[in-house]
Amino acid sequence: MTKYFLLDNRLGIELPHFEQTWEEYSDSEQQEILTNWETIRGKIPDRIAELESIINEKQHQLGEEDDFIQSCILNSEISDLASIINDLWLWYRLNQNVTGRTHF
């Protein structure tokens, strides 16, 4: 299945990667892609929970941090993780009912 999906290191999940238009894939290929996407999509909430746990740890560290520079670093890391969570939710909500006009 890796020929239809590539690992996005930032998000920690595989994302669709098509080398042709959706219509150019056979019905069986389309079904295989959709089945695998649903498997990947089903893992997104777990990935989000994992990142939220890391954010909570960093927020706890931030609450106890006295060094301004380190506080800035922690804030930046929290912001980056929140951005990843936002992007994951966008992928999770992606319309899985692919039609001739809807693509990944």
C-alpha cells in the first residue's frame, strides 16, 4: 500500500500520495486505497491523544519554569504540537466518500 501513501514525519501518519488522477485508478485500486485510508484515519485520534499528552507534560514544565528562554522554547514546542493536532483533525475530517470531484 505504500505506493499510494507516504509517511508524513511531522504528523506521524501516512498521507495519500497519488501519481495519477483518481479516475485513472481501477475500481479495485480505489477500494484498496479507501480501505487503507480508513485504517490510517482510524489511528488519527490515538495520535492526537499522544500529542495532547506531550503538550500537557510541557505545560506542566512551563508552569514550573523560571528561566525566560526555556519558557519561550517550551511555548514554541507547545505551539508546534498544537499545529500538528490541528492538521491531524483536518485530515481526520477529510471527506472519505471519494467521488469523481472529491480527491485526497
